[in-house]
Amino acid sequence: MKTLKSSIRSLHGSRSRFLHSSLSVMALCGVVGSAQAQDPAPALEEVVVTGIRGSLQEAMDTKRNAVAIVDAINATDIGKFPDKNVADSLSRITGVSVTRGFGEGEKIAVRGTAPNQNRTLLNGAAVASADWFVLDNPSRAFNYTLLPSNIVSSLEVYKTPRADIQEGSLGGTVMLRTRRPLDMEANSGSVQVQGMYSETSEEVDPLLSALYSWKNDAETLGFNISLTKQDRTLLREGTEILGFERQNFGRGDVWTPRALGDAHFTQDRERDTALVTGQWRPTERGQFTVTYLNSELDANNTNHNNYQWFNGQAGGGTIDPASAQLVGDGVVAGQVADNYAEYYVIDRESYSETESLDLEYAHDFDSFSLTARLGHTEAEGGTSSDRQYGFDKINPRLSGSTFNGLDSTAFVGGSPETEEQLLGRGLGWMMENQRIMSDEEDYAGLDLQFDADVGIFHTFKTGVYYRDHDKGQFQNGTRFHWLTDAMHSDDATTYGGGSDTSGWDRWLYGNLDAGTLGNYAYNESGAPYPLLNVGRAESVIFPQEAYANAATFLFLPDTWDVNEKIYAAYVSGDFEGEGFRGNIGVRVVQTDVASTGYNWEGDATAAAIDLIGGYDLLVDSIDSRDDFNVRQVTEDHDYTEVLPNLSVAFDVTGDSLLRFSAARVMSRPDYIKIANQSSANLDTGTGVRGNPFLDPELANQFDLAYEWYFAEHSMLAVTYFQKDISNSLVSSTSVETQYDPKLDRNVDVTFVQPNNGAGVDVQGVEVSYQQAFGDFGVIANYTYTDADSRDDRDPVLRPGSGLVPGSSEHMANLSGYFENDWLSARLSYNYRTEWYDGLSEFGSEMYIDDYGQLDANVTVTVWENIDLVFEGINLTGEELEHYHIDTARKARLYDNGARYVVGVNYRF
């Protein structure tokens, strides 16, 4: 069996082969292009569009004929999608919430569910997704930063399922549609030349895109191609508490900040996307459609953090009980004596790449129609290198700190630390890591549709679908300084085993004064402190000599792969009678899970070092046994689900209707939850592990909707929804005995792992309203969601228990617009109340406070096919605020600033 390391790394090397085979398949079809799903045209509710009044009227017409509850956004004109980011557009749909960790929409959730409980499909097929951010875990959530909005012609959010749409969503399924050449005018297209100014970085970056579409006179052959380049110079400043833990410093057992830092995050994003679409009609009844998508995001970033430890860890100090201020059972302010501080820099080479090839053939026979689909999609992302610098050698040592909320001050000798003293901090350590995530799927499907006259039924549809999906990650690290204290002395000339040090070793460990921050720092206007000149520091601190005595080893607990083979079959029927119409169906799904990870005996680091061999420069704590029995182990699990659905629409009066829907839906556990991985800290007696035997979350859901079309261009709709979710994921603890080589005895370790819990009750109400007043108009919606976990709440022993991630109680959108022959303007406000955001990387609960964002868009037609565009994103500069359990216990505050776009759109 290949190791996970070689398997995952081979993905990157296969990209050229994948592209070559992709082009070969398209050449065989006689066309290069992209496929558009041939699902029956859904009846849609469109909420925010361009060509505003006409599009809204079209939306109301299609909504009146709908059966399922489906919301949509259309770009009626080429190159005129309403937002730069698809996720930002989705946030304007009732019941849809969006995460914006770095100032733009990244992941979406629907109706009180988490992002990983919703699916996104491109033209009806899955698109692989891998995150660039080092703290993101491999997830089922789709990352919308991969797709620029200009490649999308429309999107639909299916809040109630259909049997012929892929399963896997508890909240909603997002269907992204791209333009097809045989539906467009020959030699038509668009060009966009725009620039975006970011308020925080004070930089202007290009936003360039072009679309060209061609077809022959017979309209039997066509292709279009879309190319996009979008750059962004990102600066995010913030203060952050690096986790909370329980501590008793004389005021009882209370929540205490681990550390408080002042963060300065910079990033250069470069996104290049190509979408090629081809269609060929060899006969009047048959049609091939091919889609090829390639999206590459370079996301190199550097994070500076100047922080102090508050709770005794890593030499941290002790909080003065007399000065400590408590809110509830947590410390929010106080004085710290004799504590530890660190100027910490991580420089990362990060990226995310996605490729997808989809081939579809549709054919109309005399008595039925057939659609066959075959495709492959793969993605890779993460951090290919992160070099970390820890300037923690301080002379004299910090005498303490004061903190109040997210504000802190370090003291040296009883006075606040000066910039000169900060620059005098010496380099204490450095290291390098690599973390790569991969995602890959092969799929095939066949759908048959029959016209019929069986009672009230007029159409039947049946089909089968197969998916072979792999998700995994590979992580390793390079360590340079596993040396005893004696090796840090000024006269160190040898280390471990008596071997001579190199010049680099002598410099780093024998002359730390030369490694002070002041040797590499520079002042940046607006930065909270002098910043590290990474280029200069890297050339000195990470020379080739450093690697001669270093160990690069596999992180065994963090290297794993999950394979899912999914077999699905369905049957559905459309029916209609006097004053009603509907759809009924059932989908049966079998999922076979194979979760592969490493098992070993003893210390994980020592076991990994033993795999590479030949490295003996280790600190005393490393296990010295001869056999660690490192092995790959695969755990198998399978489950079968039956998912029925029913949707009916009743005509109540000539201008109103009533909808009802009932269905059973499912969401598979997140990959990190079912990964066969385990890690333990024998010093603290704690550990975490995955659970490959988790079952999917299931929900019985019901919807009841009323719609009233009370005037031209006007509508009022109210929807009640309810979800009874079972098998929700919760954390549980178990105690196991493991051997501690440092103590030479067995110790008890408390492991935390996910299990299926009691479930969640979700119910809510959506209200949508739109109306035109001459050239003016308003679009508004509101969602109330009540999501309650049936599991017990224990934030101390089981953080996150009894909580529902991603659910805001109140969400609202309000848009006002004006449109005449030459001017189109829109002002939109999006708001949601606080929500639980899951566990931080340090294991403590994180919440995000109320958030509201104001955006504006103005388009001026200066010629028949030339528009000037002006956009403002987050005009009020709303900051992202996090807290821990109590709103008064602040955890993080990030400022992403506002962004402004100016440019020209040309259509032909």
C-alpha cells in the first residue's frame, strides 16, 4: 500500500496528466466546453437581479408556477452578476447565512445548519474544494473564494429536496449555472476592466475578466470561454485571545485567557479562473455538453503576533487575584506577574487549486429522454511551507502585564515595554511545517424521463448515480533545535554525541545577541509595532546549513485519508390536477466509508522520527524504544438511507397560492470527524481522535408557505419550516491507559472524540417582500430561526456540547433600488445576530457577535453596450467580533475594512 504521504503528494504531480486527458476527451467530442445540467426547469424565486424591474417580474411569474421552495439570483445580462462574490449574493436570500472571516464571503449555511451540512453543485455536479488557510480543516463545506461571480449566470438554492438532485444537505443545495454557447448569440461576450481599492491595505488591485461565445450558423456546434483574473492585497488587523482554559489562581475555578496577542495579517491573493464550455448536436435529438473548469488561487500570507501568556503555560505568569475582574465565571481584566511574552511570526506559502471536467450526453427518444453524465474533479490546497520565528528571549524578563478585554500592555522593570526593548528580544526558536489538503471525486450518472398519463401523474423520472470520493491531508514538519540547555550556552561548540557545530549552529545557539528582532525589523506606517523583514530574516535564519542537522518528519496524527463510495438510485413523479400540482419521489443511498490513518506505539514524534532514521540529535524527552510498530490502519463503515420527498402547490385564489413540502434529508459527517486519527499529550493527560464509525445526520423536515401577488412587480411570501434532526454530532470523553516513556510508566489519558448525539430541533419563519414604486423599488426579507440541541450542555468537560453551530436567531436583508434607462443603483444591508462558530484551534468555544454589512452598486450606461460601474463593499467598515460564552468576555476583534470598485464593462 502506498503511504498517505505519497498518495496525497501524487495529486499535484497528476495535474498535467489530468489536463492532458481532459483536453483529449473534449477533442473526441469535437468541442471544448462546459456542461449545463439538463434537470427539469425548476420554478424559481429570484430575489436580487440586474435589469431589476423586469427580472423581478419574471421571478414572480416563475415563482407562481413553482412546486418546490427554491430561491434564485440571475444575471440577466452578460457579465452583470450583482456581486463580486457568489457567497455575498447568496447572503441576500432568505434563510442563507455567510461566513466572512477575511472580509469576503467564504462559506454558506441555510436555515440554522452549519456550512458543512449544505452542498454546492456546478451545473448539477460536484466541484472539489480545498482551503488555503492553515487553520481550516478538510470539510464538506464549499469555499466560494474559488469561483468568481462573473462565470455564473444564475444560482438556485433548493430548500426542499427533489429525488433527482444529489443528497447530502440538511439545509439547502446550491445549484450554480454557467452560460451555454448554443443558448447565446454567436460572437457575443463581454469584457470587464475594474480596479478595487482596499481601505486597510490602501492598495489598488486589478479585476479583469472576459467572455467570448461562438456557434455555427446551423447552431449545432459552439463553445464559449471565460477568463478571469482577480487580485487582492489584504490586510487584516486585530487583537485575539488564543483560547480559554479553566484555572484557579485564588478566585475559584474560572475561565482564563491562555494568551492575548496583537495580530497583523497580510496576504497577496491572486486568483486565475478559466471556464470553457462546449456543445455539439450530432443529431436533432442528441446533444453533447462538456465543462472544463480550472481555478487557481495563490494566497501567500504573513501573520505577525505580539502576545503575552496569562495562565502559567510556557513560563507564563500568574494573574493577581486581587486585581482580577470576572464576568460570570471568566476573567476579563487583571494584572499578571512575571509572565512570558513572544513576538511570533509565521510566513506561509499558501494556495488552492481546483479542476473539474464534466461530460454530459442528452437524447430525446420517441417515448422517453435520456441524460448520461461522467466526470472528474480534484482540488489541492493548504500551506506548502510555513516558516515560524519565535523571538522570545527577553532580557530583562517581563515583569508582568495588564489586560482589559482585548487590550494589553507588557511591562519590563515595572514600566511599559519600550520599542527598543521589544527590538532587543532574541530569537529563541524557529521551525517549518507543511500541510496539504486534497479532494478528489469520480462520478457517473444516468437519468431517464418518461411522459405518462397515469391518473394525476404526467411525468416519471428515474436514475442512478455513483460517486467515488477521496478527502485527505498530509502534514509534516522540520525541527532545527531539539538540543539540551547546555547547547544554548555562549561557548557551545558541540552538541549531542560530540559532533562539531556548523557556523550556523554556532551563530544560532552560541551568539543569540546577533539574532535579535532589531536585526530584521522595519517600521510600517499604521502597523501596531515594527514588523519582521521576512526576506532578510529567512536568508539568515533558514540557510541551507540549518537543514544539515534538522529532522523533517511526518505528523502521524494529522496525515489521513477518507474514501467514500456512494451508490444512489431514485424514482419520482410529477402530478397535476384542478388547482394543484406537485412532485413525489424517493432516493435510496448506500455509503461505504474507508478511513485510513496511522497507528503507532509510544510517542508520536519519536515514532515519526524512527520512520526516517539516522537522526539522533534529540532532547531527552523523545522515546528511545527500538520498535514503535508504525502502521497504516483502515477502518470500514457503511450505511443505507431511504429519503422520500413530497412537494405540493395549491392555487388558493387568482393571486395567491399555498405550498406544502415534507421530506427526509441527510448530511454526512465532516471528514475531520471520521478521519482515523488520534493524538495525545501525555504531559497534560489529554487527547483527541476521530470516529470513522459515525452515522450521518438525518432530518425529517416540513415546510408550509403562502404567497400573495398583490400588485404588479409586487409580492409577499411567508414560509414556516421545521427540521427534526437526529444523530447530531457531539463530543464525548473516554479514559485510556498509555505508556509515558519520559516517566517510564503508564498514565491515564482522557480522549475527546465525536459521537452521534440526541439531535437538534429547528423551526423558523421566513418573510419576503418586494414592491416597485415607479423607478424605485424595495426588496426585503427576514428569517427567524430557533435551533435547540437535545444534548446536555457541559462547556467545561465537553466544549461545544448542547450548541448548534452556525445558527443566528435573526437574519434580515433590505435593498432599495432605482433604475431608469441609463442609471441603475442599489443599496443593500445584510444583518444577522450572534451565532456559535464552533471550537477554536485551542479547543475553546467561539461565538461571533451581531454583524451587519452595507453594500452599494451603481451602474451608469454611457453607451448602448458600455457601462461604468461603481461598487462599495462593507461601506461602514464593520468589524468582526468574537467572544467566549459570555458577550462581555471578548475573544477576537478583526478589522477587514471597506473595499471600493471602479471600472468599465463592455458587452458585444
